[in-house]
Amino acid sequence: MSRARQDGRLLLILGFVAFVIFGCTLERIMGASLVDFRAVFTKLHRVGYKGAISIERETSGPQQIEDVKAEKAYLERVIREVNA
């Protein structure tokens, strides 16, 4: 199994463990949750990931649009810092 595939599985497992242990069922905006996105994107950068990143929100209406805009700005900043 490739290193990138192992790392991807580890991230999925860690996300599931956080869900089970902490009951992460509430919708939270990126950067205000338990997930360390800086660590996630650092790992993705190290393994050479160059694919797409998508933002999904379970809210709807104007709040969803505002959340996605804020999350996009947050992710752009994190990725810029990781790639520096």
C-alpha cells in the first residue's frame, strides 16, 4: 500500500474516532471545530496531493453561502501557509 493511501486511511480513521469519541454531530464551520486542518493539509502537501478540495455544508440558505465563503477564505490561508 502506498504511503499516500496509508495516510488517507489514517485521516479517515482519525475523523471517525473523533466522531465516535466526541460525538461530533453538530455542524461547525472550518477552523472552529476539533479538526486540525493545518495538520491535514500539511500531510496532504507532504505526500504531494494536488487534487481538488471541496467544501460541504449541511446548512441551507444565506447561512450556507456565508459559511462557505468563510471556509474558503480559511482554507486558502491555511493552504498558503502550508505551501510557504
